Amino acid sequence: MADFEAKGQRMIALCMLGCVLFNFPILALFNVPGTLLGIPVLYAYIFIAWALLIALMAWVVEQRD
């Protein structure tokens, strides 16, 4: 049961991280008129942050304590 609670706390922390990553002050930092490999910087940031959150969630769920 303690393992389940620890995973729940980690998932809540990841949700909070996602809220921070996709909120105004951070998004404003990447809203610049440039490109990254031909992709606007803001779109690249959103995709990379989204993929990172998914990878972290998968790691937390699959982790065996």
C-alpha cells in the first residue's frame, strides 16, 4: 500500500510540474520569433515538455520499489 501512495504522490508532483510548464510565465519565455529546426520555438517547447511529462509518467508507473 505504501508503494501505491508513493506513486500517487509522484504523479501529483508531475501534474503540478505540468501545470507550471504550461502556464503563462514559462510559455512567455519561449514565445520568441525564432525557429528550432524549422519549427517555431514555442511549438517545439510545448511538444518537448509534453513528451517529457509522458516519459516521466511512464517511468513512475513502471518503477518497482
